[in-house]
Amino acid sequence: IAGAQKARGTVIIIDVFRAFTTEAIAFSRGAEKAILVSTPEDALKLRDQRIVDLCVGEVHGMTPEGFDHNNSPYEMSIADVKGKVLAHSTMAGTVGVNAATNADEIYVGSLVIARATVDAILRDEPDLVTIVAMGDGGKIRTDEDEQCALYMRNMLDGRQPDRAAVGTLVMACDQAVKYD
């Protein structure tokens, strides 16, 4: 979270295993929009105000009370989200986006959207790109977010990293066991 607060320029907030893979799947299934919020209460308030249709998220990996869906790529892959506006609240990714108040532009990052995100940033030709790997709860570094950050940095620098090698490293990390 501190990294997101300090981030400047074009900022990429990375949350690989859950938040921004879940969002990528939601959009691939026809979600209209996602509003990223820091707390479950903020998400529920948006739904009560009829600004959003569904609340998606987690607190310590569990679906918050009153939410429609967990922050789960698998759950999102079978959810009816076509044409829906989502409020998304997580303990790392969405908090990081909201903490990046000094950013000129904010992009979200995960391995499934890494190439598309990098291509969009390169089209804009920003002077400064800051990459923030959110980790566990926005406080503890995790291999998958760190590897994604390195992968994206290499692509931003014009190198073509080995996707399979990055995938092998990510799947060998401690966090991968949770989602196996």
C-alpha cells in the first residue's frame, strides 16, 4: 500500500491471483464497468444507491456479507455479469488503486492482461511508469505479483520475456498452493 501511495506517473497496480484476473474475466464475460473501492462498505453503498448492479470482493479471502460474488476468477467465469456494473473491493488490488492518488494514469495488472496493459501504456508514451506489486493484503510481498511486475517491466523495456518460464516460477510460489 505504501508503494501505491508513493507511486507517480503512469502507475500499474498488480494483483495477479485474484483481483485483476477476476476483473479480466468479468470483462471477457461482458461486464460493462467495474468501480474499484477500498472497503466492502463502499461497495454495498454503491449498490444501495443503484450505481452498481453487483458487489464482488473479499476480506481475507472470504466473500463479505451481502456481496454477490467472491473475488474469484473461477466464480467470475460462471457468473452472470453481462451488461452489469460491478463494485469491486479487495484487501490488496483495489485498495492499491485507491491509494495511488499521485498517479497521472492508473492501469491494473495481472498475467492474463500483461501484454495488453503494456501495449496500452506504450501507445501513450508516458515519461514515467511506476509498477506496484501489491502482494498479500497490500503489505507482504508475494512471488506472483513480483514476477508479474518484472515480466511487465521487461516488456516495457522492449524485451520479450519467456512466458512459460514466468508461469513456472509463479506456479512454484507459496501463494499458488492456495489456488491449486
